[in-house]
Amino acid sequence: MDHAAGTGIIGAAFAVARSYQPNLLTRASRDQAIITGVTSAGAYGVFSAGDSILGAIASRISRSEEASPRARLLVAGVTGAASAGAALAVPWREHEGGKRAVGRLVVQTAAAVSAASILTTVANGRTPGLSRKAAFAAAAAVGVGSWLSLKPWEQRPGSAVEAVMPGAIDAGGHYFLEDRAREVSPAQSAAIGLGVAAVTYGFAQGESALTGALARAATLVVGGEPQDHRMLGRMTSAALTVGTVWFAVAKVSALLSKGGGAVEPGMQSPPQAPEITGSPASGIDWTRVTREGARWLGMTLQPENIASVMGVEKAMQPIRVYASLDMTHDDEERARILLAEIDRTRALERKAFALFSPTGSGYVNYVASETFEYLMLGDCASAAIQYSVLPSALSLTRVPTGKAQTQMVMRGVAERLMAMPAEKRPQVFLFGESLGSQVSQEMFRGTGVLGLEGTGIDAALWIGTPAATQWRRELWGTRSVADAPAVGPGATYLPRHLVDWRALPQDQREQVKYLLLMNGDDPIPKFGSQVAWRKPDWLGPDDERPFGAPHGTRWLPGMTVLTTFFDMQNALVPTPGIFSEGGHDYRDVLPQAIRETWRLTASDEQMVKVNAALRQRELAWELYRDWTAAQAKPADKVDAAKAKVLKTASTYTGRTIDEAELHRIVDEGLQPV
């Protein structure tokens, strides 16, 4: 075994030990295995490559093809000392620039590689070839030491908080704020991790071989030696790799688009109320409203539902209008369609109008829109415009389109409002969730809170704003994440987590008109490419970390961004009918947040009934859609599909559900009480 391989194994052992650190949310064995495998293979590559560079310098000093142990120790010692000193000279600080962060990352990496190289040399002793036993013994010592240095008995994920509130308390005195807590099986994750590491390392070796082959091929065209064209070969190899990945992503996107654009079996009958897009009165083809559009429009509350829950004699039919991606291929025309629907339904003649900015798939939060309709007794209008049918993670490139469309709609609404007498204008609200928050907030980029006020928006609520949103960064400024923020600028409030908002004195909460809510353990507001090379503010000193950040976890380049990516995949696994708090789930807090921020009137007794109705309807709609989808299966698969739905319903409710009970749940949830 050569010296570089031994140093690479030490680096991999270090990565394996650190890969078990908790992050924002809990994760399953498969997730842990992938994280362990990818990061250990990456660490092996970085450490072995770094050792090769040190070895090349040492061989020049010792003037031989094989560097002497003394020369290796000298080079690694000097490099390590200089790098460690440089790292200490530029300590981490919040809001630091990219150059400072990258510079520190480079010197920290150099220091770590140098230390591993020294350990490899010491373990090898004076023998001419590196002993496998010595290499693995050194790696084992590093792995165990690294793991113990983290004090794993004191660590916990961000979703596990001290038992200061009612909840499911675990043996350690914590309870989890997430929809589903997961456990890692060390044996299972280690086995899968070894396979993932082998595959990842195989890809790396394959890419290296391809680079060499391309470099040799270049000699046939332009002459010279293969090593002269190594960079050209690597660039060509990288281009081929990127092209392959791009092609694969495009194919996956095309497949997902088909599912996101299709109206489900249970939602194929268009609404009949003229106040809803897709009804016969609208003249819009119901088959073109897409899956999420059909769900949102088809779930519009009826006056009888509202009156029953709110305890009033009469309520109005709420207006819901929606412009889907499939209605036209022209973004400007799509905005015109929505504005035409607003005019047709006379939406701006209601007491309140809300523009809902959907997530990447076109999903509009049912809890938010139904709460709005309940509290307004139906005298309201809701509108939404779709910019993608793909999950938010695959819709990032559509944010500019969504922003432009939303601006067109808001401009059209503002023009119509200005043409109306002031006393007849409705209140105007804005709501965004996840990627939809970024889409609607970026309209005001560079204008601060004045952009909101100047557009005529009376109040706004955003949940789970992505980290890439520039407008929120502008409002946050240079404040420290270690301190609870004050209200401002203007009537905005940017809490670090729900605890901040709930802890605000009542007189300050009443000042807030533009609220940006986030859960402390929600990875969406924390994930970004910069986490790969810059330590994020939420992983500062342990005693300064905000509620929801993990305890005892240390930032590592590559590893932290990967674990946060898996946290995003695990952030939203809700149980229909049971509103949880944590991760990317905001259903529990939404009714109260809308009531307070939008200044909507409702008694505490009415809010209790609204919350119960929201949960009952969510479960009923979920089971209804699943059941009708099962019935639409081929004849030979219907029974199995129905059995699966009943099993899922039993899991949701915690009791055995048969077909009769399922129909009862659906009927009671969708009909007036």
C-alpha cells in the first residue's frame, strides 16, 4: 500500500466518524449509509491527493523517486504548522465574505491532510513499504478519537428539544418536533455505506481513467505527451459527466411533469359554482388545470360548510381562480387569463382578496386558503398562478418565471384597485409557501418594505422561505442569529423560529403585518450551495445556536450540505388529519398566524371549530383521492389497491378502518356538520 492510500484511509475514517453527527432532523439507515459512503469516498480522494502533493515536494527535497520519512515529516510538518496558523488567524465569523471563507477552508484542509500524512509516516516507521496493518490501525485510532471528540452522548438533532412543552418525550428527556422521527441502524447503515463508498470510489476511478484516455487521444491530434493534455482530458471528461447528468435530470423532469399535469380520477368532475375557475361559467377546460390546480379548485369551501363551522346562518360562496401551466405556453398570457378570471368573478368586489404563491408543483396550502374562507365567512377571493408542475427541488430554475408572472398579476390588480373608489377596495393579502415564498418575495428585491406597501398589500404571510431568497437577506441585514430579532424594518417580522414569534409581547405582535415564519429545524431556509464551502450561521458556537439547530454538531465541507439535503427530503411527511409542528410542516400554526397577521375576526370558540374542521377535511380529501384512484386501477389490481388504501387509512387514524368506515370519514369530512 502506498503512502497516499494510507493517508486517504485515515481521511476516510475521520469522515465516517463525523458522518454520524446529528443535523436538523432525524434520518433513516439508508440516508445515513449514503452520507457515510459518499463523504468517506470523497475524503479518501481529497486526503490521498493532498498526500501525493506533499510526497512530490518531499521527493524533491530527498532527491529520490521515493520521499524519505524524514523529508515527508519535514514537508508535512511545515505545511501543517503554516496552515494551522493561517486558520487561527482567520477565525469564523458571521456574515463573512466568500473569499475569507474559501481561504480558511483551503488552509484547514491543508492542515488536516498534513496531520494525516504525518500520522501515516509515523505509523509506517522505517519500513520501505506502508504496512496495511499500520495504516488501518492509524485510521481506526483517528476514527475513534474523532468520534469521541464530538461527545456523542451530548449531541442531539435540531428537531429534538428539551421537554419544556407537552409532547412525546423520549428516554433522553427530549421530544421531536417533526412529522416522523427516524432511527439509524449502525450495522445496516455501515453495510450500505461500504457499498456506496465503493460505487462512489469506482466512479472517481472511472473518471480518472476517462481523463487519461482522453489525454492520450489528444496526443494523436495535437502531438506531445499525455501529461501535457491532462487538463484538456479532465475538462472534456467533466463536460461529458455534466452532460450525462443533465440528460438524466431532463428525463426525470419530463416523467414527473406528466404526473403533475394530469387531473386525478377523483377530481375529474369540474366544480359547478361560477365563482370557481374550471366551472362551466368560466369556459376554461377543466382537464388543463393540472393536478394541483384541480385539487385546490375542487376543494373550495361551500357556503353550507362555512356557516356550519362558524355558527352563522348564512355565508357566501368563496371565489377561487387559478391559472395553470397547461392553459398556455406564454407566461404573459397566463397572467392575462388569471386577471380575466378575477374580472369575471368580480373578485375585487369582495371584502378581501388574497394572492397565493404556490410551491414548485403548483400546490396551494389548503389550510391557509380554507382558514381564510372560514374567517371571512366566504366573502373573499383567492387567486394563484402556476409556474411549474415539478417538485420545488426541480423547479429552482422556474423562480424567475414565477416572479415575473406574479408581478404581472399584482400590477394588474393594483391598476384595477386604483380605478375603484377607496371605500370599495378590498383588503389585499399575500401568501407564499416554500419556493412560492421566494417567488413572491423576490418581487420586492431592492425595495425593502416600501415595495410591499407601495403595491397596496395590507398584510402578507410567508412560511418556510428558502435560503436563496435575496429579499429576506436584505431585510435581515447584519443581525446575528444568536439574538432574538426585534420587529422591523417597518411592520415586518423575521423570526428565527416559531418560539421567537410566540414570545413577542402582544403589543409588538399587533404591529406585525408582514410575517416570515420558519421552524427552527426546517432545512429549506438553511440549505444552499454555500453550506458546502462556508460554515453557516446556524452552526456557530453551541451556546449561541438558535432553537432548532443541532447540538454538538460541527460543520464539515461537503458533509454538512449533504446531510442538510437529506433533511430536506425528510422535512415534510405529514399524517393527514394530524397537524404537527416542525420540519417544513406549518399546518398547526397557520390558522392562528393568518388570523393575527391578516387581522381577521373570529372568536376563540370559532377557531377551535375551524381547527377541527381543517383536520377532518384534510383526512377526508386524502382518503377520497386515494380511494377513487384505487377504483380507477385495472380490474385485476383494484382489490389490492383498495386494500392498500384501507391499510394506509388505518395507519393515519391509529385504528382498523374498513370500507364502510372509510366512506363515513369521507362523507362526514366533506359535508356540512
